[in-house]
Amino acid sequence: MATPPRRERRLSTGAPITDIQGPVGPGFSRPKHKRTFTGFGRGEIKIVEASIPLPQRETWQKYSAQAFSSKEEFEFQKETVRHVETSLARSLYNCDELAAYAGASLAIRDRLVISWNKTQQHQTFVDQKRLYYLSLEFLMGRTLDNAMLNTGVKSIAKDGLGELGFRIEDVLEQEHDAALGNGGLGRLAACFLDSLATLNYPAWGYGLRYRYGIFKQEIVDGYQVEVPDYWLSFNPWEFPRFDITVDIMFYGNGKQCTSWEGGEIVQAVAYDVPIPGFGTSVTNNLRLWSSKAASGEFDFQKFNSGDYESAVADEQRAETISAVLYPNDNLDRGKELRLKQQYFWVAASLHDIVRRFKKSRRPWKEFSEQVAIQLNDTHPALAIVELQRLLIDTEGLEWDEGWDIVTQTFGYTNHTVLPEALEKWSVPLFQNLLPRHLQIIYDINLFFLQSVEKRFPKAISIIEESTPKSIRMAFLAIIGSHKVNGVAELHSDLIQTTIFKDFVKIFGPDKFTNVTNGITPRRWLHQANPRLSELIASKVGGLGFLKDLTLLSELENYVDDKDFKREWMEIKYANKVRLAKHIKSANGVTVNPSALFDIQVKRMHEYKRQQLNIFGVIHRYLTIKAMTPEERKKVVPRVSIFGGKAAPGYWMAKTIIHLINCVGNIVNKDKDIGDLLKVIFLEDYNVSKAEIICPASDISEHISTAGTEASGTSNMKFVLNGGLIIGTCDGANEVEDLRHKHFYGKHELDPDLRRVFDEIEKGAFGPPEGFSALINSVTVHGDYYLVSDDFRSYIQTHALVDEAYKDQDEWAAKTIMSVARMGFFSSDRCIQDYAESIWNIEPSTFEA
């Protein structure tokens, strides 16, 4: 009997294929598809699916991964034990808390991946406009607790781990914070990712996968010491995509050209992190890029010839790009590495975004209808230049056509009102590292100046005529974006009337807008302060406030409810006990939880004025020391808590840390003072420590020099957790007048501040020469940050705080009222503002 002819299934015309190989099912063959950099497009998925015989599809679906069944606790325990035994090769007898964390994480991750895959498939099918959020920092914090809460399985995990012999709190402590950021910029980006997923918006984050983050801070003899942060020793939350690589070029041909040739090539490798939404099946993606040598990790020829160091030199040089966040730029090599980082990251991200768009086979004129890219500060501003380069050099578009696409695609968020904080890069550095991009920047600048020269002959150039010439990245971001936003109403008004006022005249006020920052209540209340979250839920009708924070306003009805206030303050006390235990463990100092906890934790910088705080603490110490025992009985006990990292090259900020620790060393051992005053510096401040600190605060300090802080989201975290704040009254216009008086008028130093300086100079807190520059910055060099101008009102404000704290009933009412009025400051509201006024994107959800 003749063999029936083989029936060939029709080949896919959209996806790359190899030769047909082997039978699949009786008498059938089908094309073998290669996964491409960005997966298949919508039409290609349907073709691929149709090419798979029905029995195979049914078998796959039968055994496809599922969420936890009705026996959730049993399923969780089963999967946790399985991972401990098979993924970790551990057993019942050597399963410690770290192994329990790993097993639980892998069990939760497996279920998270199901919704992650479905989300990406759904968003591909719907094929609607997607947001891409470019941020050099994503300060994510720990992932397991957040993933359990957002997916609703924390109680299951808590009970399941309990039956296996572990406390969930001990298991969660095993996780390293993801070292992908430093301060408010990165934490804002993390809150945005949470809100984007929670609100079902199709969105990806793009960042760098730092091997060591910024650094791990240790305090040695009162000084900050930077050591590597080995946070990637075990990270179950990332998925390496070794098949997704992009070759990134540096240096090369600097002549006038429309192509970029020669130079060094470094390979970008993708790592994906799932971002689950709260109470939704949507799980978005954060893609991080890691650097490696395009030539391979090892040169055998050099090794065999005895040149062992050179054999791995290419790999070491390439890996340096994604090693550390914000490499020290006090040296020229550090500046070059920072610029390398920025281009490497945006170039890889743009290639990914463009490839994904090209799979839709839409015309280029529809690019901005499908793609919105948000620049989180100026760090990713090179994306504007890179997209224009891809469009005109690689895709062959005309300049004007490409530039129209670019300017309709990008939005730019400004985070500073300080002219000196706006990023600039020297032209010679660009000429050496990114020659083709320098040409494009000059062309962008030329066309911009030509377009406005008749109406605005004094328009500001992207190129600053300094020595050497510099590229103003903020100006590039403004010119290349269709919307520019500040992050608080006052900040947005200031940038339009000061640093960017000429651009407002050129482009008109419609290009500039405001989106007031917010925080995610899921992490900063529900996760950080679960007892308070439960209490609030009992009064506002459940946990709906976590997705609609305006429901907190209902708490105003309980301001005079004695039982409610008592429970409210009991929760605060329990959180202070938790922080006191941490302080005892970390610092060896016993603090009284009944004392007023006065907290300032944030990046160490002169403009944030931690020096004003510690000068105030010294004043308090000297005042108490001068009291009689009877007078001391009336003093409100206080614990002054500091935390934050200073940039490695920022000597003055490191000096402030040293002074804080030296003062604490004296005050905390003074038997005359006892519990009336303690001074604590918590080393290596990060998101996880913030989750312990914020719920324990009575007051937090936000005392930056007027006109320097754009938004400052940390105040929102403290208030949402029932703390009060003291802050600077912003008066940016007055600042310059005060500075002028310091140099040209008469300025008397406050006598109490002078007494503080005298004690420091006498050596009361250690060798005085170590602090002379800090004092001289106030007394000799013009006091740029106006510490002496604000010292008197700062001390008076703390006296008011002391008096208010004595009336605990009224204090409780104040804190309840503050929480009740936090509804506006949710990152969900913030994202909705962006989506409607800047990105023009719509939510997209699906059935799990």
C-alpha cells in the first residue's frame, strides 16, 4: 500500500522560520518558529497557534500551570516544600529561614508568572497604546511581601509557613532589598509601576540591572564607609532573557556621516521582573539591562600566550557599565562611565521598543499613537537623540518626519528647581564617546534655533558656551518632548517662571503641566503598617481605600471617638516598640518607646539640611544639661533618628553623618540626660527600613532650604502612617535676597547657634578640625543653604511640638485628621493624571 503524501501546513509569513523538521502528529509537519527579541506579534501568534495540531494544544492546556486551587494552603505548602527539596536540594533537616524564603518565593513566583504571561499575551492581542517608563532608578524594596499582598495570598502563606515551623516575619527578613535606586526618584518610579499594574494600564519599565546598586553603607567609627551591596546572591524575582540581546556601540567614527561605524561594542542582556497589580489579574513587566562583552567573556588566545589579565579585560570593562548606580563622577573616567550607562540603557530600550512596534507592521506615522515614552528626569534624555538616529539612519526617514514622531512620543518629568542640578555633559566627552549623537544634537539645536530666531532671537541653546562647551540635557528633553511636567503645583509654577521661562514663551503654556506626586498605599500603609490598615478598613467599609484613597476622608467622623483614638495610639506605640527593638539590635542603644520619635531619613545633602537638625539637637542637649533636676522633669523625652546615604564623593554630606554619630556617642552615654534625649543614626537606610521607620514616627522633618525641593514624597509616607510633619515654609523668591544680605549686607549669627558652634569647636563632640568646614560653610562662606536664617524659627517650632505632644488626646486627633486628608496623594491618582493629560493610554484588563 502506497504511503500517503505528507501534508504540509502553511508556513508563517510573519515570523522567522527554519527548515521544516520532523513530523508532529500523524502525517503532519509544521514550521519550527524561532522566538524573536520581542516575541510574536498579534497576527503571528494566531498563525503559530493555528499551525499546532489540536491534540497538542489540548494536552498543553491540560497540564498548564494553574493558580492555587481551593485548597490554597495545601497547594502553597506543597509547592514550597517541592522547591526546597528540588530547586534548592535541601531537606526537612537543613531547611533554615533562608531556604524557607527561597521555597516560598519560588512557589509564589510560579503563580505570579501565570498572570504575567496572560497579561503580556492579552496586551499583544489588544495591540493598544503602551507606556514605556524610562528611569535610571527603580527603588523596589523587597518583593515577596508585596507580591503576596497584591495577589491576595499573604494569609495563606502565613498559615502555611506557620505549619512548616516558620514565622512569616522571619522569612520575609531574609530578602535583600533590590539595589536599583537611591532616593525619591527611584521610589517614585517603583510606586508608579505598582499603580500602573493596579489600574490595568499596559506599561513597561526600563532600567539598568546594577550588580551592586549604589553601595551598602556601613558606619565605622562614626564615618560612612561604602561597601558593595551583593543583593543578587539569590534573586528569584528576575528572569534572564539570554536570547534578548542588543549590541550597543561606543566611540567610533566622528566624521560627518549618516552612519556610525567602528568603535567598541557592548552587549545588553535583558532581565525581566514581574510587577503585579493589587486586586487585579494584570502583571506588568520591568525590563532591566545588564552589560557584557560582545566579543565573549574570555579570550583564549591571550590566555594561552600568558596574558591572563587581558584575557578577561573586555568582559570586565563591559560589565562595569551596569555594576554601580551613579559611579563617582569626581574623575573624568567616572563622568564617561555615567554617560556610557545612560546611553547603554536608553539605546537597548529604544531598540526593544522599536522592534516591538515594527512587529505590528503599522506605518511609522502611527508610532506615537502606539508608543508613549516618559523620561523620569534628564538621565534618559539621550533616548530622544537615539530615536531620531534610528529613524533617520536605520529606517531611512526624512529628518522632519522623524522629528515629528520623536516630539509626539516623549514626555519629560522635571524633578528639580535648582539650575546647578540640571544635568550637563561636555561636548568633548560626547565627541569621543557618542560622535553620531553629537552631530544629531547639533542638528536638533540648529533647527530649533532657526525655527524661533525671528520671534525669540535670544532663545536658549542646547549648547552652553562654556569652557569646554556643554550640552544641557534638560533643554534637550524640553525641545524633544510634547509635554513637560513638574511634580508639585508650586514646583511646576516655579520651573515655568524661573529656569524654563524662555521655553514657556516659545512653546506656550500648554506644553507645560503639573502632576503632583503620590505614593502607593498598598506598600506604604497596607504592607508597612498592617494593623493600622485593618483598623482603617473597619471604619471605611473594607480595603477599598487601598484603590481609592479618597475614602480615608471618612476617618474624620472618628476624630472624637475615644475608643478609636485609643486603638489608634496603641498601634502607634506598638510600631515604636518594633523600631526600638531594631535600634537596640542595630545600634546597641536602648530608647524609650514613650518618647517622641523625631525622624529625618532621606538622602544626605546640604540642601536637605540634616546639619540644621543636628545643630538643633546639640542646642537641645546643651539646654537640658543646663537645667536643674526639677526642670528636667518637665522636658518631653525625645529620640532623634537620622538615616540616609551620602554620595561617595560628597565630602560635606559625609561630614554631617560623622557629626551626627559623634553627637550620639556623647549624648547617649550622658547619665544626666538619660532617656530625655537619644541620637540615633540608622546605617544603610533603604525601603525595608523605611517600612519600619515610617509607622513609628511621631514627627518627621522635611526642612530643605526653601525653593530646593520639588515634591518630596517621603512626607506622604509618614503622614499616611499617622505621623505629623514639620517643614520649611517655601519662599523661593526670598532666598536670593537672604543670600545677597549674607555677602553684601549685615548678618548676625543667632546666639544659640553660635553657642552650638562654640561647643563643637571646643571639642565637645570629638576633634573639632573634622567639623570646621561644616561650620565655616555657615559663618564664612555665605551660608548658601540658610541654616543660620532658619535656626531660630526651627528651635521655636520644636518647642511648639513639645507642647503639643504633652496633650496626647489632641495629638491623636491631629494625626487622624492628617491621615483622613491624604486621599489626593495616591500614586494611582498621579498615574491617572499622566494617562489622561500626557500619555493618552487606556486601561486593559482580562479574565484570569
